[in-house]
Amino acid sequence: MTETLLLIGILVAVFVGYNIGGATTGVSFGPAVGANVMTMVGAGALMSFFFFLGGWIIGPAVVETLGEGLVPREFLTLEAGIGILFFIGLALFLGNLFGVPASTSMTAVGAIAGLGMATDSLDWATMGEIVSWWIVAPIVAFWVSGVIGRYFYSRINAWVAISRRETQLWSVDRTGTVPRIRAAEGTGKREVTGSLIVVAIGCYMAFSSGASNVANAVAPLVGSEALDYPTTVGVAGLTTTIGNMEWGVIIAGVAVTIGAFTIARRTLATMGNDITNLPLTAAVVVMTVSATIVTLLSAIGIPVQLVVVSTMSIIGLGWGRATRTTTVSDVVRGEKETRVSVGALTAEEEGEEAPPIGEEEPADIPKASDLFDPSTTARVIAIQNFVPVLATIGAYLTFRFVPVFGF
């Protein structure tokens, strides 16, 4: 009976990881794929590798928080873990069906909190700490991006000069014995450099996603110690023991790989083409700020909602760029009015030097609809908020009223 439940638990964990791969691949590599810098297959390969790397190095800290920090181990049984994973996977699957990368961290915490509230065992202190960081992290992302937008974005834009292409950036030369990858015809050195930066930042995002999200797929199983089958392996003369935590990371990595090569095509299309015309220079800034915040918080065991942090980073960057039309002294004297718009990110072409602060005209700043499609954005926000709520309510009602779990 125990072996059957464990098999079911692993399958449900794989289902969750599959949907995490679908959701986070779009966030990490959507800009690169949308700009024809790389293919969806390439995005899936890089996502798989760097997600596993982040999960192996930093992920265990977050796994420990979700596996035993919110709910005592005695309540996180194998049966309860399967129930939690089911609601996480179902909620994320609904988000992926709509092509929306929902917040996996909020969904996972919500499902575990549902168990804790149903059994009166929720550690409200830990929950309060997590929620506090959920509030602080987007604010930090906003202000850091705002400072970059006001004082550094134009300089970065002139240096990087990344632009979107209608054709693929790379071509494969098959004339020789070994196929070689070359820059496509008409591709300049600065464009190659900029595209490599976009891909590198995507890999960094995938690493931070692994650090934060590997716990969302396997923490309930690891917390129940259902995967505690120590195995010693040796590679190149080095030996290591794969235990409960390590098996969890491996399962999550395999599942995310499957999702990255399959269902991720929907979210790659949404994040790369439908939702935004965000300049790639801005995307690099947003992704760097967001990934850094998520990685640092994951290192101290805090699961962070990458999607929300990224959104606030976009708004902050646009706000900072828009305020370049006004100096601080102008604001103090009340001599100049600033029109703040996230569309300000498209105020100059890639590589174009911007006028000094205070010398730009507000009329030159586009409206918000020039940056993103309002109807698509409204749909994304609605689904992103609905998914965690669905997981929390579903878990609470199930653990509270379904007697099979024995609580």
C-alpha cells in the first residue's frame, strides 16, 4: 500500500513539475524566443539545465521551509502530500491552459496553508514572514528598477543596443562534416553581443526559478520523508549519497524538463509575443533585478512569486524612465509636471542616446498601451490571482471535510 501511494505521489509531483516547467520557461526565455534570438527547443534545453542547477545548489533551503516550516511533519503525511501536490498541479495546469505563467510559489504556499488551516496546525509566524517578503520584494523591485530607469537605463540602452528581429539570429552551416552555428546574414557584432546577453540573463532566470520553484514540486513528498532511500553513487572517483532531499530535486528536474519541451510553447508565445512589446534592453534589466531578488530570498528559504516581482520591476523601470522629464529641483519648486507611464520604456530606439534629465518633453513619452496589450494583461493578472486562491480553498475544503486523510 505504501509503495502504491509513493508511486502516486511521485506521479503527482511530476505533474506539478511539468506545469512549473511550462510556466517558468516562458518567463525566463520568452523575450529571447520572441526576438528570434533562440528557438523554443533551445529555450527548453537551457531551462532544464539551469533549473536543475539552481534547485540542487539553493533549492533545499526553500524545500525545508515548505516541507516543515509551515506545517509540522506529523500533519504532512504521504497522503496529505499527494493532496497538496494535486491542488498545486491542477491550479498551475489551468494557468498553463490559458498560456499564463501563474505564481508557483504563491500556489504552493496557498495549498500547504490550506492544510494548516484545516488542521489548526499552520505556523502563522512563518506564514507571516513569507507574506511580509511577498510585500517587500515587489516594492524593492519597483524602486531598484525605478532608479535604473531614471539614471542608468539610457546608458545601458546605448551600450547594449538590443533589437527584435523578424528572422532567426543564427543559422546552421551544414557544408562541412560537423554542422556549425553561425550568425545569420546581416547580423552585426553588437546584435550578437546583445542577444548573448539576453540568453545569459534567461539562464540566470532559470537558475533562480530552480532555486525557488523546485520546492513547489516536491516539498510535500520531502517533508513526509517518503523519498528517504539513500543511494551512494560515484562519478569520476567522487562519491555522494542521494537521499530524501536529493531525490526530490532530481524528480523536480526531470518533470520540469518535460514541461519545458512541451507545454511551455504556450507561455513562450504569450510572454514573447502577445503580452508585451517590451524592448529587449528593458527585458534584460527586469530579468536581472527579478532573478537577483528571487535568488537571494531563496537562499534564506523564502519562496518568492517571480511573476509579481517581474511585473513590479517593469512598472518601476517605466516610472523611472518617465521621471527623466523632470529634475528634483523642478519637482520641489512645482515648476514642471511629470506624466508617468510604463510606456516610457519605448521613449527611444535601441542604442539611441537620451537627452539629460529634465530636458526631455513629456509629449515624447508614449502611452501605456504602446508597451503592452491591455486586454491580454488584464487576463494575465486575473488568472494569476485566481490560481493561488483556487489551490488554497480547494486544499482547505478537502483536508477539512474529506475523512480519508484522517485529520
